Amino acid sequence: MTAVPDFRPLNIRSMRPFVAVALLLGLAACGDTSSNWEPQDMMAAPTQAKVDDRYRAMIDFKALSRDDAGKEYAAGPSATVLGAVEEAVAMCQQANAQGCKAVRVGLTWVDGLDQQTIEGVISSYRDTMTAEAYQAARQGNMGAANWLAYHYAVRGENLKEAERLSQNALQVAPDDPGALDTYGLILYKQERYAEAEDVFVAVNKAMPTAEHLAHFADNALAMGKTDMARAAYQRAMQADPSPVLSQTIQKRLLALDLGGASNGQQAPAQ
């Protein structure tokens, strides 16, 4: 699950949830949704359903980029806000297009806005989603708990709370690969590498996705197991990684080939 957002569900990427994000910034007109977007993708009024219903699985976040020729690239659903934005831009770059830039974050058009304002939009979405996920988790929604744990792990913050949330989710679905991957990522961020390795082995036996393999490789690299890390990164490259993840893995493989990779912790591949 490279970026932040943000909902990893139990049985994480297979479910298609409702999203209910309140727009905090009126920076630009939302406009009509393009053909790449379904009407329910990004918004539902908070009064339409309980938080637990709205967040019963995960948040699917979408973003849009555009090149100088006017071609648009829609990314998502993504587990994170920033992840969707980075993915949209990476898709444009992967097409060897020129002038790739993010033009839409969720339902907010950001074309023409400066970088600081765009970052404010991203932060606003993320903060809203995090707050509502926390409320849903308190109501017993384990999909929300798992997403929030993953969100904290990616950002490297509130790791003790992330571990508690992740363990709660695993009590409901102890064999779920996505929930296990979240827990392994939390252990990795706490530098509990041996424990994380055991978890990531179980994850990849059950579901060897590019993201899961990359997380295993990151952990192996942190343990100084460079040959194992290289093999796992190479397997991840064969498992259809997203454009952002592909770029991240290629950089790490290059660093390994140049002998410049350290044994310390890196930002996890997502």
C-alpha cells in the first residue's frame, strides 16, 4: 500500500466504498465530474448516513493530472490522498509527457494554484478523513481502524496507537493479508525488524502483491539482508507495481547496484 492516502479495508483493495469527505477549502469550483469518475466516488453529505456506514470499508481517493497537450490522467482509488496525487502525476510522467502537473485533488480543482495552496488542499482532505476514520474506529469499524493504523504507520506518527488499532483489526480478521501488512509496516517503523519479517513472510505467502513484496524488501534491507532485499524488489517489479511504486523500487535497486544503500530504515514503499 509511494505516498501518503488513505481507507485500507479489511481485505483491503478489493472493496468499493462510499466516500464522505467534507470540503474544507472553497479554493476553486468543483465543476462537473469527468467520465473517469463515478458520481458516488468523492462525496456524500454527512447527514445521509452514519459514519460507520460511510466508512465501513475504506476511503477511495482520486486525483487528476494533465500534461502540456491537455491530456488528463485519472488516478485512484488510492489508499491515501497524497498517494492519489502522486500516482496521477507519475502516470503522466510514465507516458513521457511534458509539463505533468496535478489539476484536481478529490473534487477540488487546483489547476493554477500555487504549491503551498495545493498542499493545503491535500492537508485539509487528509485531516478530515483522519478525523472521521477515528470516529468510525471508535464505533467499532475495524476497516476504519485498519486504515487509520496504516495512515499513522506511513507517516511514522502515533505508532503505539497505530499498533493498538491494528491489533484490534486483526482480532476481527487475523488472516487478512492487508491487515497483516499494516501490522508489519507498524513493526518496521518501530525498528522491530525481526517481528516485521515474520509478518511480511505470512503476508506474501497469502498475497504477494507488488506493495507487499516491496514492504518485505524494505524490511530486509533495514536488516542488512541486501541480497534478499534485491530479490524481493525484483519480484515486486514483476508484480505490476503502480507507477509511483515502480519509480521507488527502481531507485532502491539502483542504490543497491551502486552499493549506496544503507542498512537503516527507509520510507516504506506504498
